[in-house]
Amino acid sequence: MVEPGERGATRIADRVVAKIASQAAQEALRVDGTGAAGAGAAAAADVADVVDTADVGPTDAAAAPPHAVAVVRGDVARVRVAVELGYPSDIGAHCGAVRRHVIERVGELTGMEVPEVVVTVERLHMPQWEHPERRVRRGRDRVR
């Protein structure tokens, strides 16, 4: 008789690892003026350690959630994460925090080794104007 632990294998799909990585990246980007909020407290502390939070810049609420793609081969996952950041912000600190948190969470939840996480900044968001209704649209609101 075959022992219960040797009867089969568990395979975690690429898209599941990508979903975990996307959520981990979102957790890592949750940084407020006090340094941390929500589940991303450890990753936020990483950013706060590197940069004064006043210099980091806000994470824009209008930013799209991070998008991740993963390739799994055996017990090794390679991940690519695309993020959008507020402007101005310390891009290097944010990317480092995302990279560390994705490696930690994917490893923790799947038991896989994550030797590579590529973080791409797809877009920088300008801070929202206090009164967007007062914003003049170029060419439309000018007198000609």
C-alpha cells in the first residue's frame, strides 16, 4: 500500500500564483502618512525605513490594481508585476517593497521558491486637484 503522503502531487496553477503576487503587491503599496495601513504593514514598514513617508507620495486611489503574471516550473515561480504609483514618489523604494513582499507572500502561501520578481511601473499618477470642476480643459474653455 502506498503511504498517504506519496499518493499524488499538488500543482498550483500559474494564474493562482499570479493572483497571490498581485494581492501581495497591492498590500505592499498600502502606505499612508503614518507609515502603514492594513495587511501591508510589514511591506509598508520596508518603504518607511528607506524613505521618509512625506517623500514617498500618495498611492492614488484611482490607480489600477497591480497586475501580475507568473510562470511556475516545479517548486520555482518567476513573477512579473506591473504597478501604478502616485507622483511624486520614491519609485525604487516602492519597487523594492513590492519585490520583497511578493517573494515573502508567494513563498509563504505556496511553499515555492521565488528567485525572480520583476516590477514594472506602468504609470505615475499626478495628485488630484482640490477642485477638479475648476480645472480648465485645454482648447475647450478658452475664448478664441
